[in-house]
Amino acid sequence: MMGNFMQFCSDEPLDVLLNPHRADEADKARAAGAARLQSLGVHLAGTETSDEIGDLIDGVEWFEEAVQSRGGDLMVDEPPRGHTPQPDDADFVLPARGDRESVAEFVARLAAAAARVRRHPART
């Protein structure tokens, strides 16, 4: 009886045993998030963790929701990567992340920019 019990014991965390493909799925989600951020022109150092990528996506989404709530048009205000923005309103342009700016610092700046946008007069 004890021999059967020991075959189920492992040093691996239970979630790895229950879902052996979890790491692959997390890598794919991280890559998709990174691709989305890069398509918006958000600088990535390449060392961001999955959690940090998620934080960046959340910050960008807060900002975009704020812009849309004030009548901004993301297609106009956020140009394709590598193009110069010609926004309806400069406040509606996604802030750029500095080369040495941490994820936490940038997310805080995004939150502050979103708060500024929410105080902005609505476009009709």
C-alpha cells in the first residue's frame, strides 16, 4: 500500500502535475501580450515577466478606456508603430515608456495620464 502512495508523491507543484502544458500556455499568453504592446509602440526591454506584461496591458487598457470615455478615437490618436502621431488631442496619445523606466513607474504614469484624460472635456 505504501508503495502506491509514494508513486504519487512529487517535488513538482500540484498545478504542474495537473496541467503540464501550463508553462507553454503562459509563454504564449506573454508573447501575445508583448506583441500587442509592441504594436502600440510600448517599449519592452525583453526582461518583463508575465505579471509585468499583464500590468502593462492593464495600464494601456485603462488609458484607452479613458480616451474612449471622453470621445477620443484610438485609430486617430494612436498611430501605427513608427509613425508620427497626429492626434485630435495630444492628451489622447498613449504616453511613451522610457528606455530605463520600470514597469511600475510606467504603469503609474499611465494611471496618471488616464486620470488627466477623464478630467478632459468630452468630445461630441
